[in-house]
Amino acid sequence: MWSPKQLLSAVLLAGLGLALAGCGFRPMYGKSSTDPKVLQELATIQVKPIDDRAGQLLHNALLTQLNPKGEPVRPAYLLVVSLNSSDTAEATLPDDTASRNLITYTANYSLYRKRELIAQGQSTKQASYDYLKQHYADISAQESVNKRAADQVAEDIRNQLAAYFIRAAEVHRGEVPVVR
């Protein structure tokens, strides 16, 4: 026999499950984001080169995220990304020298299919690092944090594009209405 507390908990849990199912909630990392059709769409994206060293890191991270097998032979989409990166002192020592820096990557992207803009968005990520006493260790820490920020931005853009392709497929199948 169930106690009133257990019964209430079961009813609330069932209600929560129904509410989440009704609102269209699905986990981003569920089977939809690794659906072969979505992965196939992502693999046909050509990434336009991005200026400067931070841009090169982001470009390479995007290539890895979108198509780990290499650039597409027949690209169906073109991804254009503009990147702004900043490096600011986050903490200072009593003599006003920086002891910790904050790197911010802000990427704006546009996805085109045959010159038609079909999706756009933005991703901003921050990472910080401490200045080290050894010069080469400091350079290595800075490179590492730049690569980490580029990887995080690339993963975020990949997830946004996967969500776009999932939504586009649902609209195409008539499962959800077109929202403009």
C-alpha cells in the first residue's frame, strides 16, 4: 500500500513527465543530435577561413566538429564566421602588473545554402589563465586557453547548427509549424 506522500510523489512525477513531453522538450545530446541525417548535413558544410591566429584555431575546431573525416567534396552549405577575441587583465598585482588574464571569444556565424542565408547565430565563450613566472610556460598556458576557447565556441556553433537541421527536418515532415 502506498503512503499519501509516495502517492503524491508518483502523481507529481507523472505530471512532470507529461508536461515535458507536451512542450516538445528533448535533450540536446539525445539521439537527434547524433542522428545520421543530421551528421550528414553537418558534414556537407564548408567553413570559410577566418582571419588571424584565433580564427585559425576556431576554423580548425569547426572542421573537426562538423566533419572529422575532412572537408566535404561537394559542399551544400557555406559557414561564414567572424570572430572577435579579446585578452584583458582580470587580476593585478600590487605593482599593477597583470597576474590573470581573461580571454573572450565572440563568434557570429551565418550559414548559406546557394547564396541564401538560412541560419545565423552567435557564440561567446570566456576562459582565463594565470601569468606564470617561466616565460615559455606562460606562452604555453596562453596557447592552451586560446585552443580551449576555440574548441568551446566550435562545439557551441555545431550544436546550434545541429538544432537548426533537426528543426528544419521536423518542419519539412510537418511535425511542427514554421516559426518566423
